[in-house]
Amino acid sequence: MKQTAGRDQLGAIAPLFARLNDDVLFGEVWDQEAIDIKTKCIVTVTTLMASGITDASLAYHLANAKAHGVSRDEIVAVVTHATMYCGWPKGWAVFRMIKEVWGEDEDAAPRGLSTIFPMGEPNDAYAQYFIGRSWLAPLGDPQLGAANVTFEPGCRNNWHVHHKGGQVLICVAGRGWYQEWGKPAQELHPGDVVSIPPEVKHWHGAAHDSWFQHIALTVPAEGASAEWLEPVTDEEYAQLA
């Protein structure tokens, strides 16, 4: 998503600064491919911490780190390490913010997710078609139709059908399920690949006790569309191990 905070807040008074913020810092610098986005998030958090910046800016970047796959254990280890070099009071201040972003419940932190593909942003645009929370991270050029989809434990999408063009799922982390209408559910693990033909009613999502990630590849076809149908009921889902 293109950053517009600079222009929104400072465009009228400092247009050059706004452009540098939106197009250079959150554009060219964040888009560089020499390091992955998860590493960029960790570097940003530690740099702000070392500078003594523990305001809304750090809160934003902590949340961004979580959204891109930094686990609670990882951020705790990073901040503990950085505290030894930049000061105890700064560590205390950052840990208070970590508790707000990740929470104190260890099970609330995503575990075992991909360290290669980003977690992305909350999948708000399609939330009405999911039970539970999911995140979406588009991959590469939009023409590829590829995205990394993250499901929290118990999250699954509704029954749906891809018309004209099908879909391919490449499982990258966690444990999940795929089911076609009238057939038994298929348990999914990292490395599994599911080819979904067009016009086949199906659903996919996480196991009840595991986070799950897959890359979804849209098979291009003229006039392709997706038709979202009824949810997978709790009774249907509860029958899966």
C-alpha cells in the first residue's frame, strides 16, 4: 500500500518533506530488495529505540513488525539485546509497548510462520468471507495474481467457486485444511500444492490449533471471477482433527 501520511499531514506546509517521507523513505528505501521486510522492521524498531523514540512512531513500527512475521519471542530477544547497548530505561519503555502490541498471552503470538514471505496487512477487504482473522500480502507484480495468505488458528474462508480461471495453493507454513464440496477434507502441510480447477466449490483455512500460510496463485482467464458462498459451519469444522 502506498504511503500517504506525509502528504496527508504535511503536504500543505512542507511538500518536499512529505514527498521524501512517502516516496523515498516509505517508497524506495522500504522497497529495496537487498534485505527482506522482516529484517527492515527489526532494524527500524531498534534504531528508534536507540534514539529514545518511544511514541506513536515506535508503536506503529512494532505493529508493522508483528504484521510482517516478527514473533513475540523474536522481538523480546531483539529488545533485550539492544537494551545492553542503548540503555535500561529505553528497554523498559519498549517492553511496555510490546505488551500492548503482542499481549502477554504466549499463544496469541503467531508461531511457526514463514520467515521468507511477509504476513502483510489485515485482510479487511475480504473479512466478510472469513471466519476468524486473516492477513494478505500481495507478492510481486499485481499481474502475477500471487499473494501470501495467513490464517490464525481456526480461521477459514467461506465455501467459494472460481469461475473460468482456477487457483493454485502453495502451502508454506503451519497446518491447514482444503476441502471440495462432497469430498473429505485434505490436511495441508508446508510443501503441499493444491490445484483448484474452475467451477469447483471449495474452502481452505487453518487447523484449529495452528497458524497456517499458503501462497494463492490465480490462474489467469478472461472474465475470471470468484463467487463467495455460505460459511463453513462450526459443526462441519469441528469434525476435523
